[in-house]
Amino acid sequence: MNLTKNPKCIYKEIDEIGVILEPESGKFIELNSTALEIWNLLDKINDPELIKTSLLEKYEKEEAINNDITEFINNALRANIILKT
């Protein structure tokens, strides 16, 4: 499974917090620092496993990072701000 940002979404970063709106449904998601990193990585990486690898190189807490990534992806897919390709 590969992921991509929904091009219809509106993204805004304010004080190191990201907010994304999916205009068709009106759903939005607020991004914490880890989710913001994942969102930015989606510009270069579409494979969730490669995103995990990239973040694990930066952070040492593998279980926490895996949980954060899974939670963000599931929430973002439900909100339709990322799409499976």
C-alpha cells in the first residue's frame, strides 16, 4: 500500500502545529509534531514502511513511533486527507 496526500486538502501550519481540512466533507485533522513530520515526509515517501524507517533513524522509541504512525495513517485515511494508491 502506498499513500499520497489528497490534493483537494487545505494545509496550514501555525506555531509548529499543522491543520488540514478536507473541504468536501468538512473533516479536519490537527497534526502534532510527529504527525507533521509524517505529513511532510509524504512529499518524498509514499510507503508507510519507509516512513517508519525514516522516523526510526531520528527517534529511538520504536514502539511509540510505530503507534504514532499507525494512528496518524488511520485517522488521516478516515478523514480522507491521505489516499491509498
